[in-house]
Amino acid sequence: MELSEQEVIRRQSLQALRDLGINPYPAEEYPVNAISTVIKEHFNDLEGKEVQIAGRLMSRRIMGKASFCEVQDSKGRIQVYVSRDDIQAPVPEGAVAETAEQQMYNLVFKKLLDIGDFIGIRGIVFRTQMGEISIHAKELKVLAKSLRPLPIVKYKDGVAYDGFNDPEQRYRQRYVDLIVNEGVKDTFLKRAAIIRTMRQVFDEAGYTEVETPILQQIAGGAAARPFITHHNTLDVDMYLRIATELYLKRLIVGGFEGVYEIGRNFRNEGMDRSHNPEFTCVELYVSYKDYNWMMTFTEQLLERIAIAVNGTTKVKFGEHEIDFKAPYRRLPILDAIKEKTGYDLNGMSEDEIREVAKKVGVEVDPSMGKGKLIDEIFGETAEGTFIQPTFIIDYPVEMSPLTKMHRTKEGMTERFELMVGGKELANAYSELNDPIDQYNRFVEQMKLADKGDNEAMIIDRDFMRALEYGMPPTSGIGIGIDRLAICMTGQPSIQEVLLFPTMKPEAV
């Protein structure tokens, strides 16, 4: 392995520490009793008192016998004042010419420590003459030596420049991104708050969190291309799940009132600013409810999440401000298409809709049935225009093989998709619980597969058997947590809210 000059120097410092009898990777616990933000927030209570912190050395200004450095812990940074005459240290083996304190300061702190090293500091909280809250170090301990230099982000007038800002580097080396770029960790703390709040809402409602198989013999519950793998013991091909829907409905059949699962789904499809091959989704199914109830529940859920994450229902999203305050607009999909294109698709045949698609500039191919054509027209001409939360409702039956027929609109189903920021955020139904109707829908999907639609569903016969035992009226929803995190944090792409997004193999 070829090392840079800095990496060679750091390895030499590592050996020098060991030669002094200082273990650069000690095993014993280092008891931390304070963090940077708490010290600053409660300075009046902590001034003059001893604290013990730990973190990365992020900057250092050496001025003879006294120096200042910055230590970054899990919450932020705090300044530390280090004086040679005050520092205490264990006596290195063979130390003769200098006191242990002098040697610790002159050799270790000034020469052998580097930016990025983990250190422990025990000291007194005080405020400098310049007014900065700091810690006067009494003891310094090496906790972990960093062998690779961190990129140094520079700031001018509060704006970062000359930093670690190449997107590909940031996504590949998220660990570095989190260390040096302000605000990155905050995005993922907000993401965690989204999931935590979601669980709270579901649990308070009395619904049960469950886990269902990721490896499945049939990839069902959505129209998508699956990843295929092989189980050696059973000698069968299996699929990474594309949705949790059909297993969760089995649990409704089994007598659960409401079930939900938060977990990964996998779809072997394209990658862009709003798609990743593996993504996090929550699916919720509640018995004796319909899609009207689910719309109201979803409004309440997202309003509560927005307040929990940002303290307000309003979120800055690019040049827009999205308001998650309920209620949201409800618009039938064919009305949305008519509103955006001027074409009324009600009552049109497949061939007529195909002609409309061509007129509005949507690419079509022979494998597309009526539902796929409508879906493409909506996606290309209307979807991106809905910035504020909008329920697009009442989809044609051809687009919704798992959805109940609409109670008053012939040829339509009781389904909605929630659009936010120009993207689909949620998909929900009044669930189809008629096993005969469901079987016929699956048959129609198989016909689409025969025409070349590689996203068409196949018949899940065990699910059909479950439905035949009887499933109560049920409403279900799937919410993309990655896209929800994009909206709630105002980020421009899915890669910014995934700790480790899928990337091409790194060039060696």
C-alpha cells in the first residue's frame, strides 16, 4: 500500500508514542461526564467545576508553553486551553530529563498528536478573556491515533469553502463527511426523529410492529423488478422483497387489528436523485378502515412528524416552502391529468389513451396497458407540479391490482397517492378483500407480463388462500421514509438522506 507523506509521518508518530510507553489505542474505559453543548448551555452552573470530555482534535494553535485546541465530540466542538505547567500525565517509562508533564506537552501534544486524533481531556470550565467558553486542561490522554489526515474545511464569513464537498467522495466516505461537514449529522438525526415519531403515533393507536420475510419465493405487493438470488439448501431462486404488503395482509387475516413494518425494500431498477435500489418504507394496515380514513390519519401523522422534526409544519424545500398542516387537497388522477394537459381520459380506450400519450410527448411501447399508459402520462405531465401535499385519488382499476373497486365510480378504485415536492410520498388503498376479484386481477397482471411488462405481478397462491379464509375491510398505506426525510430536511436528493447510498464500484 502506497502511503502519502502525511500518512508516513503519522505512522512514525504512532511508533514514537509506543516508544514512550503510551498506548495509542488503550482498551480501558474513559469515563466521560460532559459534552460540548451541555457545557455551553449550562456554563453558569459549570463554571469553575471539573469536567471530563473526549473527542477528536480538530484544530490546534501552539504558542510556546500554552496552546489552544478544539475538541469535537458527538454534539459539537469546544475550545480547550492546554498549558505545559498545568498538564498532568502518566510518567512514560524512562522519562528522566523532563517532568512527565513537560514531556507530555512538548513531545506528545506539540509533535505527536495530529488533527483527527481522539483525546480525552479532564479540566476546569472557564471563559477566556475573549469571552469563549473553554476547558482549562489538567490532564490529557491519547485515546486513538488517526493515521489518515482529515480534509480541512475552511470558512469565511460563516461560509465553507475549499472543503470536502465532492458528492461522490462524500457518499463513499460518509464517515469523513460526518466529521468535517457541518449539518450532515443533523440530517440523519432528523431522519431518526421521523422514524421515532412514526413509531410513537402507530403505537399510541394500538397497532403492532412486526417483521416479515425479506427473502421471498414470490416478489409481490408492488409492480417492480426484483433482485434474484438463490437458496442453496432449498435449491430454489428467491427474491429480495419489493414490498411488505402481502405478508402484512396475511396478519390482518390472522386477527391483528393493525400491523406495521418499518424496513428495507429492494427494487432492481434505475438510480437517480429520488431512487435507490434499496430503500426504507413503512407499511401500515388497519382493519375496518377505508382510504378516506387513511387520508385523514396520514395528514395527522405527517403534521405531527413535521412539528417533532422541525418545530413547525412548514419546511423549506428548495425555492418552495412546504406546509404539512392538515387538511390536504384531494384530486382524482384523471382530473389532475385534465388540469395539466387539457385531455379528459375518462371513457377513452387503450388506443385512444396511447394517442394522447404521444401528443403530450410521453414515450410508449406495445407492452404498456391502459393503466401503465395513464401512469406514464400522469408521471410525465402532472406529478412534478404538485409541491404542496396533495392526495391524488381514484385510480383506474388497471393501475391498482390490489385495490377495492370504487363504491360509486365505475372502472375506478379506492386508491390514493400522496404527492409532496413533486414526488410520490405514499401509496394507499381500500384493500381488495374479495378473493375471486383478486384472482381475476392477478390473471390480468399475468397477461401484461406476457406482453413484456417486467413489472407486472404474478399470482401469489398462498396469499390467495389466506384471502379465501376471509380478510375484514382494511385500509393500507406505504410511505417512503427516504423521500419523507428529503421533504422534512429540505435536501435535494435521496443520496443526502441515506447514510450509505448505492454507488458504482470504486475505481482501484
